[in-house]
Amino acid sequence: MHKPLSTPALIATLGVIALLWGGSFIVLKTLTSAFQPFTLSAMRGGVAACALALFFVATGRSLRPAGAELRAAGMMGTLHGWLPNVLVTFAVMGLGAGLAAMLQSSAPLVTALMAHAVLPSERIAGRQWIGVGLGFVGVVALIGPEAVSGSSASLAPVVAMAGVALSYALGNVLVRRYSAVAPERLALGQQAFGGLFAAALALAVEPWSAWSQARQWWPELIVFGALGSALPFTLFMWLIQRAGPVKATMTGYLVPLVAATLATLTLGEEILPRQMLGGAIILAGVWMVTRR
């Protein structure tokens, strides 16, 4: 049984994770000009796995996975790895970094609903149900006219981000099965499996020529994989084990705010008032659901 996390430690960890994941949307938007979704997902996982492997070697830890770690690698490599990475890349191409991150902020609400269904210690009660309703109202406001436009092109990135939220939420709940596995080992298996699976898909369906461009983008790829994936995912797994999936997904408060702010300042993206209102409603719903 892990020792309960103090409030200052919880807030500090949430802040670091949000800063790293929020910033990764900006790097992702830059990299989409050179790489397609599966190829970029493979490179992201590969760089992250290499960074974690170097950490293991430097600290004298074995890289050989145990049985439970292999099972966790497959599950988390899919639910928190290649699948959401590909969907996020596709969505950012169509929506921009800021709006995609704001849509992803619905993940804590989905996590709360799933945790309520399967984890007795994470039941939703009272005003938290109001928060769930508010959150989904915010998602509708965020989507806006695109929801009724009938254009599959405009809806496709939104549906992709819904898939991201669902995939992350399912992984957030199921990872509790592996509470005995160290967070860094969960992260290593997740990144390695996700990267290898995405690479196989990329080689099957995308042009191989994109791989040759990696040399031109190696600084961004290293930052994207090591600081935008390996480190925040390790911290996030640690936080789930120490504070539970609902509190850990409070990063949903901060990631969209960090990403939208950075996208406006560095990429020149414009966040419409309706989108800001939708994002605020989602965050209010998340706050009501996760507040105990």
C-alpha cells in the first residue's frame, strides 16, 4: 500500500505534468508538417523508450521485463500509447494544438464515469454528477456548429479526440491492476510497445521516405519523446498509484490552459470566445467531479 500523497506534492506533480504535456502539443503541431500520424507516433514512442532505457542503464536497473510488466506494456502501449498518439496527431492537423488540447480535457470526466463503474473507492456522488453533465455540455459548446454541419472533414478530428479521451480513461482505470509495478517500468513498457506497434503500422500504410527526415528534426523529436512523453507519463503513472485515477486526471484542469496559451503565443492560433467558454465549462465540470 502506497503512502498517501500530501496536497503540496499532489499540486506540484500535477503542475509539472501539465506543463510537459501542454507543451508537447506545440511540438506536435510543428512536427505534423513533416511526419504522418503513424510515423510520428512510432518516433515519439521510440525516443521515449530510449530515454527511459538510458535512465535504467545509468541507475543499474535491469531492462528485462517480468510477466506482469509485459501484460501492462501491451495494454498501456495501446491505450496510452500508439492509439491516442495517432489520434491526437490527426486531430492537431485539423483543429490546431490549442483546441485539440481543450477537447482532450474531457478525459477526466470519462475516467470518473469508468472509475465509478468498476472501482468502489472512486464512486461519484451528489454534485459530482452535476459536474459530469456540465462537462459534456462544455464539449458540445466547444464543438459548436461543426457538430451539425454534416461535414465529415470537420467532424473527423473531433471524433478522433473523443477516441483519445476514451482510450486514456480506460487506461487510467485499468492501470490500477498493476499497482505493484514501478511507474518507470510501466512507462518503459508502454513506450516501447507503443512505438514498435506504431512503427509496424507506419511501415505498412505510410511512405517510408518520411523516416529519412528524422535527422532534420532530431532536436524536436528528442524533446517530444523524452520531455513530452517519457517523463510526464512516468510521473502520471506514479500519481495514479499514489492518488488514484480521478485525482491524477486533474491534469485536465491545466493541460488545455497551458497548450492553448502556448499555441496562441508561439503558433499564432486563435481561440474563439465560444471555444474559450466551452473549455471553461469543461474545466468547471472536471473540478466538480474530482473535488472530494
